[in-house]
Amino acid sequence: MSTAYRLFAALGGVALFAASGWALTSFVPSLRRKPALLRFAWSYLLGGAFTGTSLYALSHWGGVELRRGTILPVLLLPLVTAAWLLRKAPRSTPSPRPASSRTARAAVALAALSGAFVSAAVLADALSGVQCGFDARMTWNAHAGFVRAARTVDAPVLLDAGTYLHNPKYPLLLPVLQVAVQ
């Protein structure tokens, strides 16, 4: 698999979670009023949390298999709901924001630039060595493989007391998100 394809797939996963989360931020007035970049950060976190917990609950309590036909509706549910509610909502004019000082704008720009640089470095490191980290090799990737093979968070190998697992009580949120992106 080429690096360009891996980069496209990774960014596609980020876009799916962020789009779902962007719709979720439209339900929270304090997040809806935030600047676009800050709202995007919240949308990625909310999208990942919503998708992971929803898929876990559907799989664990509902017995639903984790496959494309389950994952895509979970990702699209906030988008469809937000579009439907936005269609019925009255239009409001945004309140003017107070002007900030030049020093405050420079500090925000410097913080955003620093954050973008650090995020790009972490992303490049993650894409170049997916299997290299201790947690990834010992828990995340192994658990994601078990969940993907069984198509459920209740994979038999995770429930078998006779099977040795490193850190068997590790929460499955990240492996479920890995399966969703795959």
C-alpha cells in the first residue's frame, strides 16, 4: 500500500468523524458560535466520541455486526438530523464579535501555527510507523484486529479467560474507531 493511499485513507477517516461532529456541534449553541477552526477541533472530538460509543453500544447491547452498512448510517445520522433541523430553524443574524487587539490576534495566530506544526509532525510520524508504538503493537492494533475479524466488540478472543491478552481491560473506543475507518 502506497504512502499516498495511506495518507488519503487516514485523512478520509478524519473527514468522516469531523463531518459527523460538525453536525453535532450545530446542536450546542456555545460550540456553534465558536470560530471555524476551534469548532472543527471540537467537531473531530465529538464525531469520534459519538461514532465510537454508538458503534460500541450497537455491537455490545444490540448485537449488530460492525460492517459498512452499520458504520455509515451512524456517521450520517448527525448530518441528516442537523440538515433536517436546520431546514426548520428560523434564521438568526450572528451577533457582532468585539474587536480583539493586535497582540491577541498575533498570539492566536502563533498558537494556531504551532498547533498545526505539531499536529502535522504527529500525523507524519503516525503514518510512517503505524506498527511502531508500544501501545499500538500490544493493544490497539491487536484488539482492532480481533474486533474486525469477529465484526463485534464482543469478540470471542476478548472474552476467553484462557487467552492471554496484554492489558485485557483496555477500553475498545480507539480499536472500534480503527475498524470504522478501515
